[in-house]
Amino acid sequence: METVEDVVTLPADVKEKMDRVFQRAVDQANSLAVSRASHVQRWLLLPRDFSVGGGELGPTLKLRRSVVLKMYQREIEALYLRLEAAAPPQ
């Protein structure tokens, strides 16, 4: 199975610029959040949109969580590992 990195091959400078743009948007949304619990802590830009044809959405456009979890298991686990590594020791 291909990973997101296998599919999204952008020059490093373009990827860095895109990451900065998205991070600014996340920072702005977080500044408007009503609590820390509603903050976006980690995000990942996927290589394609979710779709019915891709299997991520059902016919009524509801997210098929089990399918998404299975398709992007490695990427999701990596997000949690980075989140744990960034957490202050208790």
C-alpha cells in the first residue's frame, strides 16, 4: 500500500510553504476556540479528497470512519506518536 508521502511528492520548499499556510489557518481557528479541548493539535494533508468512489464516504456522504482508519492507519498512528513525543513529562 502506498503511503501519503509516496503519493504527494512536492518540492521541499513548496511543501514547507503549504504547511505554513495551513498552520496559520489552524492557529487562527485555535485562537477562536472556546476551550483547549476544541483545539486542533495535529493535522495532516492527505493526497486526495474523501469520496464515495474512494470508499471513505457512504452514499449519504457520511464519513466511513472504519474505512478511513484502515486506509490511513500508519499516518494516524504517526500523528499520535508525534503528539505523545511533544507532550511535557508528567
